[in-house]
Amino acid sequence: MNWFESLILGIVQGLTEYLPVSSSGHLAIGQALFGIDNGAENLTFTVMVHVATVLSTIVVFWREIWGILVDLFQWLRSLFVHDETTLSEKIKNANEGTRYSLNILISMIPIGIVGFTLKDKVESVFGSGLLVVGFCLLVTSFLLSYSYFANPRQRENISPLHALIIGCAQALAVLPGLSRSGSTIATGMLLGNKKEKLAQFSFLMVIPPILGEALLDTKDMLSMGISNAMAGISPSVLLVGFVAAFVSGLVACRWMVNIVKKGKLIWFALYCAVVGIAVMVLA
């Protein structure tokens, strides 16, 4: 992989991680166009660009993340304060940040199960060719179109049950071509959750799974040795991809929040349909 390929793939990863068009599917398409196989250099690059997009999420939502953490630690501290309030009452009266943190943890359950029990099978799907990518892009197009035309009445905030269902959508989106943000946002809209809160929840809920996956992949890289993991790709090329993914991720994350609030996801549905059909024909 050279610096130009790293730049293009980094931009692709940063943009498509947040836009509902599947970053994994577009990375697979880009790597196929550049003739990059699924070797050690691909694993190293994938880890770096995913970490870059997580960092862009943290930068965009740092105030919200800080507020959630402050609420959570304040509630945890209240559990150890001796007063007339019982433990069950303290749990029941948890503050907003604590309830938000709980919903994030609940949403991680499905992807955790998939990651620890089906990791090898999922990786085999990634190596099964572009036909799967094209088909999954069509599924993404259907989900976005259905959520747009169904237009359910927004009546609820995200509940623990809805967080679990949205988490199941995220778990299914490990398939290349099935957009994670598209699946989770569309599912949340169909459940009737408020659009202005869905994008933020969708982007924050992915931070722990991506970091966890990066740690597991880093362990695999260390097991094969640093020299082998870095074979075929230089540190400068990795840096180019990292910076490209981070900067494009910042732009896409802010853009996507505004798009979700306006509900204009139908154009991404059309894009996924066109790309999905084209990929299936070429494959």
C-alpha cells in the first residue's frame, strides 16, 4: 500500500463510518480496486483508521461525553453516601447521564456476543467477495427507504429495550455492506425515537465496540510480530491514512447529525441501491 492508496482509503473510511453507506463495504470495494489483499498490512491499516474515526467521534461529542461521565460518577458516588435513601431508590432515581450510560452498555450486548462467538465466521464473510457487499448495500438501501417512507411518529426517548433492539441492528451490521449507522438510525426511527437524539446515540454506542475490536486486532498483530504486521506498509503511509480518516470523520460526523435531524436519508438509500447493483453486476 502506498501513500495515495492510504489517503483515499482513509478518506473513504472517515466519510462512510458516519454516512449510512457502510464503511466496511466501501473499504472492501476500495481495496479490491487497488488490488490490496486481506493480509497483515490490511489488518494494521484497518485498526489505525478505525481508531482514527473513534477519535473524531470523541472530538465532536466531547461535551456530551464529559457530561455523561460526570453524571455517572456523581451517581456512583451517591451510592456510597449514607442517608435515608435506600439503594433501590437510588438505582431507580438514577440521573440522565447514568441512564444514558446504561443504554450504551445494553446496546453493546448483541455486538459483544457476535464478536466473541462468531468472529471467525464474520471474518470469513469479509473474504467471500464483493457479491455479499453488493447484496448488503441493497439491504441498507431498503432499510433507509422504509424508515423514510414509514415516517413513524416520534414519541419516545431511547429506552433500555430500544437500546437493545438498536444494538441488535448494530450486531447485524458487522456484515460488509450493511451500514452500521444506517441500520441503527433506521431502526431507531422505526421504533419512534426522536431523530435529534438518534445520531448522537448511534455514534457514541459504537465507540466501545470499535475500541474493543481494535484491542483484539492489536493482540493478533502482536502475536504475528511487529515486523510481520508492518510488512508492506510504512509508518508514514499509516499516518497518512490515520489523519485522512480522522479529518474526514470530523466532517462526516457533524454533517450526519444535521442530516438525521432533517430526515433526509432517502438520497443515501438511492446511492446504496445504485452502488449495490453496480457491485453485484461487476462481481
